[in-house]
Amino acid sequence: MKEVNIIGGGLAGCESAYQLAKRGIKVNLYDMKPKFTPAHKNENLGELVCSNSLKSNDITTAGGLLKEELRKLDSLLIKIADETRVPAGNSLSVDRNLFAERITCFLENMDNVSIIRKEITNIDINFPTIIATGPLTSDEMSKSIAKLLGTDGLYFFDAIAPIVAYDSINFDIAYIKDRYDKGDGDYINLPFNKEEYLNFYNELINGEIVKLKDFENSKVYEGCMPIEVLAKRGEDAIRFGPLKPVGLKDPRTDKTPYAVVQLRKESFINDYYNMVGFQTNLTYPEQKRIFRLIPGLENAEFLRLGTMHKNTYINSPGVLKETFQMINYSNIFFAGQISGVEGYVESIASGLVAGINMFAYLNNLDEITFDKQTIIGALCKYIAYKTGEFQPMSANMGLINYDEIRMKDKKEKNLYLANRSLNLIELLKDKEKYIWN
């Protein structure tokens, strides 16, 4: 039986393991837990550390289309996400504990998957390996990767949002409503008037942040900007960003607040909520003080506070093919955020692509590439061929030749792109039956 090592038991590593194991490959899945990074808490595989949301299910959005592509390709993790979904309007948000538990249980029960709880710090270039160590790759493993690449690589930092206990929210102020009423009442809204907002804003931009020491020259990725960093761009930066009030009229006044903080469900029983867009690097005491200035959170109990953590990724163009296979070492693949994709679903997609192409490589089959007019294919090509400065990329419609389609109506245009993409996925499955059957 052919055999592969997968280093990293996150989203990408677990998806790769499934894709290989179901095709008859022996998989050794290495995960460093019970040694935890600063951001990880759950002993199970496939832990979600930043949010419990996998974004919209609407196929006219890039995130929704990517998930639908993955469903057609038999993604294990998207299937489990669908099974562990919690109400969150049109987004696919999951019970993060149940999600990780189901992934772990499923892989533990696959006959040809061995889960090995051990930190790997060296890479055997002579053994087929998928490196999926994630954005929080350990220092020792980072050194081994840098040695493999012949470069020090790149890095950036992001932050984790706090979680609030439901029963500590003041519902004399807070109200339940989804934006434009699109959903089933899955968000709690905390409204500001102008005076309250300006007071909160001034405290936020002047709040004490963690002394980063080695992180002074840190590079913050736009897609996970700490709330206080975004706020310092201008008085209205967050009011037109994560605190935008449009579509969120207060039903008690029928007026749109000056700004709104949204809280999103984190579990089936609605006992705790995530502060949407509130990734932060404020010190713990400052988080408690400043966030309790938000109307409705005066007596908030924070079940988790925000933390800053290092995210590592490689400069993939010129290093990886669009199959996530290394150019210089054909039996080494990368997957997940360390490869330069950004986001949960994007990491799952990279794990699927790496897994099926490792299978093809081991069996001397043609590599499997996805059309650039699919979200998966567009991400793969970004990773391999991006010119200029390389930064992590999440799914977006602009990647799939968006400007080539002359349609004024955005919804209609996106639906056309989505249908075209899903048809191309079906054509690929039909063409490459030896992979999918």
C-alpha cells in the first residue's frame, strides 16, 4: 500500500487525509497536540480558532460558490460543516466543538488513517509528504520549511475575536435582527447613538495594546485586521466596516442606529456569541473595560478574550505548482494557510487539491488542475502565478475573470459565473473519472 505523511491536523490536513485514504492510500496524520499553540484550545483535529463562520452559502458569493464546488467534489469537512450547522442566517456557521469532534471521530475510524500525536520538526524530502502546519507553524518547523525553501519566507499577524455569554447581554438595549431581515433572527445587535459611538471610538484607538516585543515589524493582513488598527484609519472606518448599521433598523424605534456591533451565535443552544469583526490586540483588562462601553455589554461576561498570534505562510509563486506540489521536490506538497490561501473554506479546498494530486502523483497519473473560471482553480492559479508582492488570498469573484462578463446587474452576473463554475466542476469530474470514481 502506498503511504503518505501529512504534517498538521487542521482543516487542510484533515481534508487531504480523507481524500487520500478513501482512494486507498495509507495516511500517517501527524498533529502536535496535546502541545498547543497560543490560539488553540481543543484537543480534537480540525479546530476553528478565529470564528465559527464559514461565510455565506449563497452561490452568488465567492464563499458560497467555493463551498458548493467542494460539495460536488465530496469534501469531508464541508459535509461535516453542513451536519453541525448552527442558525446564522444564510451563512454556514457551525458548532465548533461538535465540528472538530466529528472530524476527529471520522478519521479515527478510517482503516488506513493513523493519527499520530507528535510534533514534527524536520521534513523527510524522500518520503511523500503534505505539509499543512497552518498559520501557527511552530518555530522549529518554520526553520525546517525555510531550509527546504532556501528562504526565510514571509509572515503576518492576525487576532482572535472575543466571545460573550448570552445571559450577560442587556436586552433592554440589544435587539435580535439579521441585516435586511435575511435570516431567522440569528444575530444580536448592539446599537450606538453618535455620542456613545464617539466615546467608544476614542477609548478604542487609545487603548493599551499588548507589547509585542519581537512583533514590532509585524505585517497585518487586511482580511483579519484588529479592530483598533482599523479604527485608527479614521473616525468612520469601523462605522462603515464591521459596525455598519445599514439594514439593521431598531424595531423598537424603526430608526437606523449611528453604528451597530453584531454578535453571532457560536453554539446550538445559543449560550455564547462571537463579537463580529472584533479581532483585537488590546490587553485583556483593556478589552473588558472598552468593550463594556458598547451599549448592551455593560455587564458582559467574556468567555474568551482576543489574542494576537503569528501567522506563517510561504512565498508560493515560483515555489508551488497550482496543484500545491513543490516545483523542486515533487513528492512534497503544501496545503492550508501556510500555502497562502486565506480562510477556512479556502484551506479546505487547498487540502482537497493537494490530496487528490498527491494520489495522482503516487500513481503516475496526470495532475488534476481546475479551470481558472472556478473558484478553486482561480485560487490555485493565484498561489502558483501571482506576480508582484504576494499576500494571502481568500475567495473572491474577481479571481474568475470577472470583468470579462458584460452584465450590469451584479446578482445576475454572479449567478452566471456560479453556474459556469459548477458546470466546469462537473465536466472535470466526468473527464477525470479515474480520480473521482
